[in-house]
Amino acid sequence: MTDVMIHGDRSLPIYVQLENLVRDKIDSGDWAPGIMLPSERQLCDTYGIARMTVRQAISNLVAEGLLTRTQGRGTFVARPRLRQPLSKLTSFTEDMRDRGLLGSTRLLMQEQMAASPEIAAVLAIAVGAPVLQIQRLRSANGHPMALETSTLRGDITAPLRHEDLEHQSLYRLLEERCGVRMLRASQELEAGIAGEAEARLLEVAPGAPVLRIQRRSLVLWQGQEVLCEYVRSTYRSDRYRFYVELER
């Protein structure tokens, strides 16, 4: 695609003209997902515009999710966001498989501990009751997507204490080893910013926007519906998008 020069006498502001040029390059395939953009200085020289104008256009496109910044490396064309329906309860492994992507997990922690007052209230168990806590980094095709901390009732999940939870689906193991069936869950979503530890694992800059999700899952166990799982997840907002279909 031939570069089109930007003109100061047009009705559109110069930074908007640059935003449109970048969109055109991405839409045409000239700049593919993952490619690094020219530096601010190079864009200034190419289009004959001020550095502050370039910075404004790039910042707007980053906020829009079309571009992404990596601290110390540069600005890149963002990869298309995965869309996850809020109305369907699936495991990360199942979700990636259904999309034709290779899901992978890095196990960061797997430990049995005593329930804190907060966890006890969420799972409707006694303070100090055993719980299994698992922290995992979830990736798709090798790209970090989410940091997930799951806390499960210890009496239900006792058979999983020494299971390999890095290469197996937790929900499948709950069915096969613990004899429980996932029924439904409630989720709460909110916007947040990545802390330093999260940013390092998710490969984003500290302070980058993220999606925070809390989920409480019910299972059928011994003929009764009980709360079994409390999950706190942090998703990269430049890689994941949640949606819901509404009817009237």
C-alpha cells in the first residue's frame, strides 16, 4: 500500500487522518497482527507531522484496542480479540478447543489450605475448612490470555490434591474423579489495571487495562446443589472480549 500524505488543510484533524491511515494499513493486511509499528520519529518523518500528533493518534488506537504497547519493545498491531459468551459455562480448555486454538496452562500454585473468612463466606463453609487453591496462567497459541486463581471446597476436591492440573481440564477431573457435575455459575465483571506481578505474567505493561472476573460455580454433589468453586480471573483486555445476547 502506497503511503498517503497527510494534509493540514483538510476538515479532519491531522491526528484523525493518521488514525485512518493506520486503520487502512491494518485492514488491507499491510500491517498484520503482531507486527511492530514504525517508531514515532519514523512516522513523523514519513507523514511530515509533529511528534505530539503521532503520539495522540497512537494512544487513541491503543485505547481502541487496535494497537498494543509493550514496555521496552514498542507498539504492535493487536491480535484479534477472542469473544466469550457470558451465558455459557465452559472451561478454558473447552473454550480454546471449540475455537480451534491450542490452549495451554502454566501451573503457578496448587495447595490445600484453610479457608479464610472471605472464602468461607463465599463457599458457605466453616472458617478453617480445607480448600484447594490453584493458580494458573492460561494461554492460547502460546500467548498469555488470563491469570486465574480457583479456590474449591476441599471435601469435594480431595481426590485432586495430587492430580496434574497443568495438562488436564479441571472441570473434566471434577466429573471423573470427584463425581460432581457443573450446573451453573454467576459472574461479576469489572475493569481494572494490571499490577506489576500480573503484568509480568500476562506480558503487558504495569497499569495496562485488564478485565477482572469473579465467578461462583454450583455443582451437583451427592444429590445436592452446592457451591464448589470461587474463581478470580484477570484477563488481558486487548486479547479477550465478553459478550451477551439480550432478548426482549
